[in-house]
Amino acid sequence: MLEDIIKQVREQLNITQEQLARELNISFSTINRWENGHTSPSKLAKMRLLEFCKDSSIDITIISELEKL
């Protein structure tokens, strides 16, 4: 579920995992592990991702899915 959301965010913004990692101030490997379902983001990381999405005009349906997690 979360891995799909992260991928959708990247696709909407047309950015790589590395670019998203830079935007969130985390490592590329962390984004990669999230997207592949190996780990889940901490509460703080989820909040940071949510704020990034709001600031980047991501589709509201994606934002509301993130808020449910």
C-alpha cells in the first residue's frame, strides 16, 4: 500500500528515488526499501512525506491515502 503511494508520488512529479530522497533529506536506500516493502517509514518520515506531497501539489486522493496510514 505505502509502496504504491510512494511510487505514485514519484511518477506524478516525474522524479527518481534519489531525487525524492534528497527532497525528504533521507537516503536513497531508505526510499528504495520503502518502495520495495522491506521497511516502513517512521511516523516522522510519514509526516515529512505528507508535507512534501502537500507542498508539491500531489493529487488529493494520494494525500488522503497517506493521511490514513
